[in-house]
Amino acid sequence: MPSSVSSGGPGERLRADVRATGVVLLLCAAAGLVLAFAGSGPLVPRSGEFAASEADFANYRSWPHVEITGGGDWDRTLYAHLAPGATAPYPTGTIFVKELRNPRAPGGVDVDAMVKRGGSFGASPNDAPGWEWFGLQRQGNRVSIAWRGTRAPSGFGGYAGSSGVTCTGCHAAARAQDFVRGPVDTFGLALGR
């Protein structure tokens, strides 16, 4: 009687090797994604935290905003998504977006954000407690998250690869205002307060 067991010829062994290589590559890619986000805090919010998504930034240009000019290449527009009457310390879910005109940046504009994630996020001494920092990218009307976390990843230090000033390092000067720099009081006029 003929045997139903394969002899394991060269073609079959090659297919098995290709399948095994594919599985190993898939596992390596998954591990790389986990490591890429390991330093940026948990992607799933803990109880009491707000984890912003790209949808939360989609229409930021329609929010109340203020222009800050006179900085030469560093003019900026600040956008705020906050509850009417909100002041420091800001409530969980508050979002500030900054467009910084920078001739060295792709498209001439850096887009950064800070989101009050709340809870125990950013609890180390070198962090801004409760705040999560974001690097955003605009393509037409689409906004995507380039990075997020308690600090920018390696290679994103500072504006368009500048000296590596960190988000928290710059905003620490505004610790008494819950790490929010800029003319936030002018947003009261835009919000009708």
C-alpha cells in the first residue's frame, strides 16, 4: 500500500523554511512596535486618564487660537481645546496645540501638542505631572501622531533637530501655570469668558 506520509523533498522543506522565516519576521516586527512605544507610557489609559487619539487633533485649527509674532522665524499659533473657565491646574482632557513656523521643518511648520492625560501619567521627577507631549504631522487636512510620551524619542529632540531641548525642560519654567507657557489668558476672550 502507498504511504500517505510525505517524503519531505526539497520543495516541501523550502516551503517550511519560508513559513518559519515569515513567522520569525512577524514576531520581530511586533517586538519592535512594543519597544518603540515602551518609553512613551502605556497606550491604554489607566483609570482616570485621557489618552488622546488622532481624532482628537483632527480639527484643531477650528479651536480658539492666538498668534504670537515678532519672533522672526519662530512665530507661532497656539490653539486651545479646554473647558470654558478652565485655569491652571488644567482638567484632564485639556489639549494645547502649537504650530511653530520653522524654515528648517518639513513644510516649514513644527506641530506639537500637550494633552492633560491626568492620572499618574508622567509621575517621574523629570516629567510634567499629568501631561503627555505629542509631535504631530499635517498632510493637507489630515493630522497624524508622529510620536507621543513623556519626552520626544531620540532624533526628535527640539525643533527640527535643534539642540535637543526637551518639552518638559522648556515648559518647566511655567510649573506654577501647570507647565503651560504662553498667553493662555487670551483664550478667555476667544471662549467668551
